[in-house]
Amino acid sequence: MFPYIIRRLGLMVVMLTLLSIVTFLLFNAVPTDPAMLTCGKSCTPELVAANRIRLGLDQPLYVQYIDWIKAIFVGRTYGSGTQTFPCNAPCLGYSFRNGEEVTVMIKAALPITIYLALGAFVLWMVFGILSGIYAAKHHTEWQDRVIMGVALVGYSLPVFFIGLVLLIFVVVRLHLLPYPDYVAPQTNPVQFLQTMILPWISLAILYAAYYTRLTRSQMLETLSEDYIRTARAKGLPESVVVRKHGFRAGLTPIVTSAGLDLAGLLGGAVITEYIFSLPGLGRLSIGAVTEYDLPTITATVLVAATFVIVANLIVDMLYAAIDPRVRLS
Amino acid sequence: MKKSTSIRFGVGAATVAMLLTACGSSSGDGSTTGTKGGTLYILTQGEQILHLDPQRNYTGEDLAFASGYLNRTLTQYTLSKDNATASKLVADLATDTGTASDGGKTWAFTIRDGVKWEDGKPVTCDDVKYGVSRTFASDIITDGPSYAISMLDIPKGADGSSSYPGPYKADAAAQALYDAAVTCEGSKLTFHLASPSSDFNYTVTLSAFAPVRKDADTGEKYDDHVLSNGPYKIQSYVKKSKLVLVRNDQWDPATDSLRPAYPDTIEYDFSLPADVITQRIMADAGNDSNAISPDGIVPTQLAAVFSDPKFEKRRLNDLDPYVRYYAINTKKVPNVKHRQAILAAANREELRKIAGGIYAGDFADGVVKPNIGVDYAPTGLWDTLLGDKVPVTGNPELAKKLIADSGEPFPNPLVVDYAKTPTNDKAISSLVASLALAGITVKPNPLEPGGYYGVVLDPAKQGGMSAGGWAPDWSNASTVLPELFTPSGGFNMSQYDDAAFNAEVAAAKAMTDRGEQAKAWQALSVKSMQAALALPTRFGKEQRLQGSNVSGAYTWGPYGSYPYATLSVK
């Protein structure tokens, strides 16, 4: 397995490099001149030219790219004259729109998105899988119909709607929770939980609905297999049949979906972060796109892509653990 | 302040139109006395204050906020609900509103004694001089106004750039150029200008002319923690989260009659959803009863807020700083009758409805707005100037007559530049339809919003008519008419260059009698509309709501903002 992991990690570096090149090219393909956007009302051609130099946009694209890559390993210096300041390695660039090093911005935003994604992930996996198994066990009975009906509603509601409804009713109208005001868990765990509970629920409702349906369909398929009938005929308790023979066999697609969904969220749950004022990666990336902030765009794209690629690798390795027929080579 | 292409009121036009009777002008509290103590909360969807660095701060709301709490400027506007009173200058960091000499080419201010930075050191003349010099470092000190560069008597290169590169790069020779243009003798600060300016004391209300101490200057990073000389100082500032201001114990109220400094703490909360901000302030619970929002009420809640009497004392509905208009390119439409025909034919009511109805603004009769103060007077544009009355729905027959009187056919098609947004698309469709009734063929030219002004300010690329928005930089029409309608202005989308008009503008700019100057601007405003240099569509308005404990809230004319300095919480 070790050579496989090394090979996949090598491939990841190649993919991230290609992705960063594509991001650079795409950014330069847009018709808007970022130098013009940093120019106030008294904008003159000289000022635009000066801003272009300041942003490094006067350099050929490949020079800009090489400078950017180099800074990741050795850092670089920004500013001019007597007012220079360092951007230490790993320097992902400097956001002139935010007046901050991109690495600093990502370090601040990433934990928030991780807390958001992991908390929601736990909730949706627990509720989605348990309710899916329960529905499958009570296939065609009223419990199944109720769970599927609720899941359909949950899956149909867009996350911005769920989030806003929760926020307006639970916080603004009923005052059951204080208004979300993010603090790190180590600073104030109670306030952290009060802030995160609604975003977790908002995301979990959407995803749990999907995982309920997915788990149910997988369970129904495996529970109708011949080996399940054999297990029951052998006199195994139903709980063992369901858990050991049914659920494990149906787990592979659930793990695949879970890995990719979690990775997607780690790249930034834009809408949820926006509604609940969580300054995570999603907000950072959207802000960067609207402000044509190339260094931030490139960095956030790479962080999100890294999560997806790593998640794929983990999922592949989990296949081997779940299903003995799968061998990584 | 920044030019604008955006139109915020795209939703709810039909709903709000039904509320004509419910909507009055500004209510608010407007109290001039307040209560000491408490925390004022400011809720915004913005992720940070664009710039706290005084030399980079250039938006009305941020200027009002920073000048109210953190940085004092040489002069300041009067805090008053009345626009004419509010436009009057008062001394702030200077002991008076400045003394002009040499026909307005030299301006002197005396720095007030006893004003201190938050670390206890005195604010000196040299600090102001140094602060102003930072504007010249245009590769680091970005986004701010460049009046120091254009107005001070410092030689410029062939390409128009200043020979002084700012304090970070200047060698001794370059620094000497600046030192000759701005001098300090004790506490007396003297500015030597390249050409006369009768209202330079208004220019210095901008925080670009505020002090910055050299040893505290961190260049690009100064935005993150400015050294305060106002009644508050920054306790913490986390972008995308919150800015907290606490009292500056080095601020001496005896030196400052403008800032009562009522609250103990100011908390600026960023990154909040616009809908939720309005909902929270409407609900008025807990800390939100001490809250304001500079963002305005979301369009979907305008009906609820303006139809319910319980919000009467908490809501504001006032002019914002912007006039919205279409500049008519006089090079492409040289015949004045043709330009007048455009004005006569346009259906302004429909344009306003598309922009959001009555809440989007009042019908404009020129580019000088009433909230500028004494420089505004009705132009009579829609009553007599075009030869007949023009209703808000347009007068296509008058337009046809004007074209016929011109003696030449209209130069069809009329290319209209605009920043492409769904709302602006609808506005252009309306223009196409209304101008077609007069035989004018409009050819829409949608442009990418981010690069809009880069195109339309290029005479080679501009069409026959271009959408625009303009807010004055200080309360004097000298920042409107010369900017929009003379070659020396930075925003002459009308490409107008009339010797007589230019001469009258120059004369008005040089007038030292403010009353006479106001009359001159009023006359020039009428002339600009007679010449049909622009189709003014509306004087923009903004609606705001504040918590029930907030006192002293009104729309402050000079910045179209809250009067931050006077806000208090009960």
C-alpha cells in the first residue's frame, strides 16, 4: 500500500500544479483590469500603471507564476521604499484588497470551515445512516414512509432557506440562542457551540436526507441478497445480520459519497458561512472572486482541491479496509 | 467619494409603489443631546471598513465614521440635520477654518494646542504635514483622493505625475519640493497651491489631509491599526468579524467641541447577511436596540418598515450623496436641440420604477443635489428650460419638435453605455422604448461593471450617452459641475469644452464670498441643463433603521451618512 500512497501523493502535486496554472490563466482571461479596480475616483493612467506594478501585473504571466511558486518555499518582500514588509514562507501571496498575507487569511479561515464541516458531517452521518437502516428494516411500513417523506422535504429545501429560517426563528424571533458570533472553541466553548449548532443543523438536514435515502437503498439491496437469507437461515440474530452482513456490504458507496461531500465542504460551505457570519474559507473565496483578488483565489482553490484529492485517497484506502476483495496496488 | 454604477433597489418596486402615502421623509430621532455610556453596535454586511488609514479612506460613510471617532481633520462640517447648516465649515484640529492669501493660492491653518495621540504625544503641525505627504506614495497609499497631488504646488513630470514620490522613496531633492509646498512654522501649517482655490478649507475636511505620525506609519499595514487622536481608539480589529473602539483617555474634550463621545464602546460587526441585519433591527431585541446599520434597509422589508407606525421614530428615508444620470457625449451629439430632445423623450418615471420606485430617489432636475446645501436651487429643467413642460413620463412630441427645430436629423443610432446588471438592462430597455417615440434609435452598449469607467472615460471608446453616478467630495458644487462638465474635471463624460462655460466655472471656483459663489453655481447648474449635458434621472435616496435605544440618528448631509459623532444609546 505504501508505494500506492506515494504514487498518489506525487500525482496530487502534479494536479495541484496544473490547477494553479489553470487558475492563473483563467484569472487573466477575465476582461476586468484588477489594476483599475484599485484606482480611486481620481484615477489617472499613471496611477493605473503604478498599481499594475504594485500588484505585479506588469510582469509576464509566467514570471508572476514563478514568483508565486517561489514565495511558497522561500517567502518574498512586499511594499516599496522604506515601507517594505516580509511575507514569510509558505507565502501564498499578499491580498492587496484585504491588506493581509493570504497565508494568514487562510490560517484564520480554515479552522472555522473545518469545525463547520466536521460537526455537520458527524450529525448527518449519524442521523442519515441510522434513519436509513431503520427505514430499510421497516420497508413498506409507515415508519419507512414517514422517514422517506421527511427526507424528501429535507433534501428539497435549499440550505439558504433552512439556514435563514433557523436563524430568524431560533435567534431573531424566539431568542433561544444568541446571535452567531464565532469564537474559537478553546476561547469560549459555550459560545462556540451556541454559534455552530445552527450551521451544523442547517447543513446536516440537507445531507442527512440524502444519506438516509442512500443508506436505505443500499440496505434494501443487500438485505435481499442470497447470503443474507443464508445468514438468517443459520439463525443469526437480526441485529447481527443487519449490522455485520447487510450494512458492511452496503457501506462502500456511502463512504465514497461521505468522503467527497466532506471534502467539498472543507473547501468552504459558502452559503452557510454567509448566513451565519462565519468567516471561513467559503466566504474568503467568494470575496476573492468578486474582488478579482488573484493570490487569494489561487490559494483557496488549491486548498479546496487538496481536500478533494486527499479525500479521494482516503476513500480509496478505506475501500480496502471495508471490502477485502479490493487490493490497492 | 466613489463614483457609482450600482443600483441597489432592484426588488419590491411594485410593492413600494403602493406605499406612497406611507412614506414620508426622514424621521429618526435627530436628538442633539445624548446619554453617556453603553455600547453602540454597527451592523454591516461588509467584511471590513474599506480603509481606516486616513489617506486611503474615501467613502462617505467611512469618512464620517473615522472622523467622528478616530481621526480629526483640520476643518469639519457642522453636525446638523439641516443640510444647509450641515454644509457649513467649523474648525476641528485647526483653530479656525483657514486663512487664504495670494488670491487663494496659499492657505494657512494653526494647529490647536492640547490635541494628543492615543499614546499621549501631542499632534503637531509636522504630523499633519507628514500625513498629507503619504498621498504621494501612490503605489502604497491607494484608493484615497489625490487632491494633494493635483492641488499642491509641486512640479509635475511630462506624464502628469508628481515629481515628489512620497515620503517612502523621496530623496533629499524630491523631499525639498514637498517641504516648499507644505511648511510648518511652529503650529502654523501653510499649503502653497499650484492654482487658486477658494474652497481649499473644504478640501481639507477629507481625511487625506489628516495627521499621521511618522514613527507610527506602517505604510500598507497602517490600515490595520491607526493611531487615534479622536475620542476613541481601536481596542481590537479582526477583519470579517468585528472592530471594537473604546474611549481614548488621551482625548481632551476641552479641545473638541464637535464630538460629544456618548457611548463607552463602539462595536462594528462585519460579515452579517443583509436580510438578517434588517430583521434584527426590526425585532429590536437585546443589544440590537442599540444598533444601527449603514447598509440600509433591504428592499424586501421596505414595505413593512414604512407601513408600520411603530418604526416611525426609528426609520430614515433621506437623500444619499449620489445623483444618477446619463452623461450625453457632446462630441457624439453636438447639437444642443438633439440633446434636449433626449431629455424630453425619456420616461423618467419608468426608470425610477425599475430602480426601486419612490425609495430609489426623487426625480432629479440637475446634477447638483439638494443635500449639498446652499449651492442647490431648482433648475426648472422640467418646467421651462426645454421650452415646454416635461412630465415624468416624458414628452415625445416636444422631443420631435426639438429635433425638427434643430434643422438636422438626429445622429442615430445613439449608443448608450451602461454597466451590465439585470436592473440596468431593464433601464436601457425603457430608454430604447421611450426615445423611440421621438424617433431616436438607442443602441445599448452593455459593459462589464468592473471595467465600466475604464471604457467610458476613454473618449475613443465612449458612446453617445453613458450612465453614471456622482457624489461630491465636499459640500461645494465645485466638486460637481467642474468635475462633470469641464475639460479639467476628472469625470467629464459629457466631453464638454465650452470656453464661456469654462470661464464662468473658473470664476465661480475663485470666489471667496460663499453666498456669491453659491449663486454662481446655481446659475451654472441651470446652464448645464439648458445645454442638456446630462439626463438627470434621480437624486438617490437611502432608507435606514436603527434600534430604539439609539439617539441622535439622522442623515448627515455632507456624507449622506449617520452623524456618528453625535450618536448615543440610552
